[in-house]
Amino acid sequence: MTEGGADRRMLEALVCPMTHQTLRYDAEAQELISKAAGLAYPIRNGIPIMLEHEARELD
């Protein structure tokens, strides 16, 4: 099954490239959230963009 074009199992297997901790998938915002790093990685066209310079800082 897909979530906005991305495979949910694939999203659940990803970890934060900075902290190597698990990520939380935010379907509404189409982001992968790393609480440990304080970053939200975008998902564009079903592809997670796991680059620090592309991530949004969490409030």
C-alpha cells in the first residue's frame, strides 16, 4: 500500500541520517519527522528527501 506515492513499509524502515533513530511519518504534511535531530524531511512525489540541507527545522 502507498502513502502519497511512498510505500509505508519503506518509510517505516528509514532512519534519520544524522541520529540513526527512527522517524515518524506525517501523512498530512508529507514529511518524515526526526524528533532527535529536530528536523522534518520532506517527501516529494513519493520520494523521501533525506538531506539535512533540505530538511525543515521543527519549532
